[in-house]
Amino acid sequence: MAFNFGTPSGTSGTAAATAAPAGGFGGFGTTSTTAGSAFSFSTPANTGTTGFFGSTQNKGFGFGTGFGTTGTSTGLGTGLGTGLGFGGFNTQQQQQQQQTTLGGLFSQPTQAPAQSNQLINTASALSAPTLLGDERDAILAKWNQLQAFWGTGKGYFNNNIPPVEFTLENPFCRFKAVGYSCMPNNKDEDGLVVLVFNKKETDIRSQQQQLVESLHKVLGGNQTLTVNVEGIKTLPDDQTEVVIYVVERSPNGTSRRVPATTLYAHFEQANIKTQLQQLGVTLSMTRTELSPAQIKQLLQNPPAGVDPIIWEQAKVDNPDSEKLIPVPMVGFKELLRRLKVQDQMTKQHQTRLDIISEDIGELQKNQTTTMAKIAQYKRKLMDLSHRTLQVLIKQEIQRKSGYAIQADEEQLRVQLDTIQGELNAPTQFKGRLNELMSQIRMQNHFGAVKSEERYYIDADLLREIKQHLKQQQEGLSHLISIIKDDLEDIKLVEHGLNETIHIRGGVFS
């Protein structure tokens, strides 16, 4: 769950816990009361009556080590005082506590004297330490600078003043970058709450029903409440994100979703949190969108340790300011976490693409089968149509048996005779048909010679070819008989001429 706008709920006053959206990499940070981790279930410590920016102690973005230094603020009971869970957006600040009034929504922070002393001590440790009083102080200054660049260690600079603690949030740390995360668009009325379990997705899915029943018991086992699972997603390090919402049924039969802030506030109670931890929950947050005023507040002040110029450039380079928000990345641990999240999302996308590819292949198979069936049904339909036509013809003949040919039937017969004559005309269709048949025979002959393949001719076509060849054979036979008769006549004439010449020669001799 990367970058979640954590939403701690105040324990006093009239503050309402504001949603913590989970963007493309999870939510935008969670608030924490411990310096060791940005994700914890400890109840945020309020310093007074919770105002519109409920006072919380947080470590910022929920980046494992956090971005903001521990500070108190007043606001919506959501940690917005130091940047709505970003913590370090205003560096170390202390805002004036106010009651739930809009006047103090974005009140200007007042600089604490401790912050000025911290800056002075840091500058002294990096530039002019006076610990040893000789040339070794210059070497110590370089060592302190190196520690500040790395974001770890202690900077000694004076015997009477405690050393400066260098953390990743200090402005001199070099291992910082700015990325972007998606902003959720869910409403508070949708009632979506994210629970992160320290279990694998397969275990969660196999025990989903038991999980729902356990969560229902955590909610008191009220029969008017129903726990529903909105979605389950795998996270790195064998963790699983489960998005739930609770539906409340009223006695009159209507139902509504419990608001996300109300459900989250219930989960943040100490006894309830203990029960959730026993179920394996390591993190809970709401998934709701931020108001334009909250987004403006987050963008106006750069996180702790991030140069304002870099922050302004990050806002300018935002590829989609309507859907994405810049978030700082500090340290190798945060970079590794984002890398794991991106790898996890890449695997999920690839899995989805594989499923889509399989579906496309199955659809292509079904399409091929369907096309073959359509062609088969077309042939069957044509055959049935011919059979039906033959039945109709016989039925019509039987019905008109004994009646004289009517005028429309005579006209139809004339048209059919005309068509038959055109088909039988040697210079038109029949001649073309004979030519095509000759070409087909030649192609079949050459194909048989080359590939030695055997072809089969339709029975009806074969009968037509035989009839045509028979007519040609009869014509040739008739022509041969005529030629033979003519030859016999010529021989008879020659024989008669020879006899006449002999007779005349005997008379004149």
C-alpha cells in the first residue's frame, strides 16, 4: 500500500475522521504515533479539543520512516494539520488549535522556537563545529556533512549542546525524489475501508467467509449490519489488501452503507484494534477522495526536507493533475517498496492480459465453429428448399390435373421456353459452358500430371458431359457415314466412266 492519506480519528471533541484514499499504489500514507513506523494502529495523540484540523502526531506519508517530523496540529481529525497525513508538508510546525470552525481550516502555522534552534544547531554542525577547538573541527564538519547527505547518524558540534540527529527528512539528504500516485474518487458515503492483512491472497480467498463472520463479530454481531467484501488484491511481501463496506438495515426495511469515516473510527478503538490485529490486520484506512481545499493545502507546502523548487517543478511535471498527486520518495527503503509495488502491479496486468488472450483464443475457436455450422445449415436449408419446391410442384400438378392450361401458365411456359432456348444456343451460354468445360478438363489433366492428384466431378455435371460427348460422337458417326456414301458414289461414277470409254473405243476401231 504505497502512499496513503492516512486518516487517524480523534479521540475527543467533534472531529470526524476524514478518508484516507488509496491511490494507484495504495493510499496516501497513514499517520503514526511512533517514530519507528508510519503504519501503526496506535491512536493519534490529541493535544486538546479536536478542531477542524484535529491535532495528530504523524510521521507523514507512511513511508516506513515517515516524512514529517513529529508535530502537533489542529484539523479535521485526519492529520491534515501537518499535511493531511503527509506530515512533512509543513516541516516541523505547530498550528493553533481551534474548535470545529471553518475559520481555522487552513490557518497559517506559527514557527516554534524549537525549530529555529534545530536549524541553528544543524547549521553549526555542518559548517562550524566547536567541539575540539582545533583543525580537527574542520574534519568533523565534513563528517557531519557526509552524515547529513546520507540521512543517518549524529552530528556533534558543541560540548554543551546535544548532537544533532540526522534523519532522511533533513534538507541535506541526497536520496530523495518525487513520484506520483493516483487519487481515489470514492465518496465517504460509499463506506469503503481498506484492511491490510499479513496473509497471502490465496489464504484470504479460501477463508473469505470466515473472515466476513469474524469482522461481523468485531462489529458486535449486530444483526442489522452486514459485512461485504468489495475487492481483494495482492500486495508485496505476502500481504493482501481487502476492501470492505458495511450495510446497515433499518427496521422500516431500508438500508444504507455505513460511512467510511464512521467505520474507520470504530476500527481505531483500542479494543477493536486488538481484535483486528489478532485476525492478522496490520493496517486500516479509509478510501475516500480529498476535497479541493485539502488537495490545495497538500500542494501548497512542500514535504519536510524537499526543496521548494523541486516540489514546484514536480507539480508542473504532473502528467495528470486531475488524477495524480506528487508524493516524495525518501531513502532506499521507500524506493524498494515502490519497486515491489510496481512489480506486483505489472504481474497483475500481465495476468489479466493472459486471461484476455485466452478469452480471445476461445472466442476465435467459437467463431470458426459457428461459421462452419452456419455454412452447413445454409447447405441444409438449400437442400430442404429444393425438396419443398419439388413437393409443391407435384402438389400443384395434382391439383391442376384435368384443367386446361390457363393464360398465366401459358405465359410462364413461353418464358421458360425462351430461357431454355437461350441456354441451348451454341453461341451464347452453351458455347461458353463448353469452353469452360474444356478449360477445366485441361487444368485437371495438367494438375493430374504434375501432382498426380485425383479429382472427382459432380454426378449431375458428369451426366451432362457424357450427354454432350455422346452428341458429339453421334455427329461424327453421321459425318463419317456421309463421307463413306460419297466415296462409294464417286467410285461408281469412275467405274461408269471407264466402261463408257471402252465401248466408244470399240465402235471407232
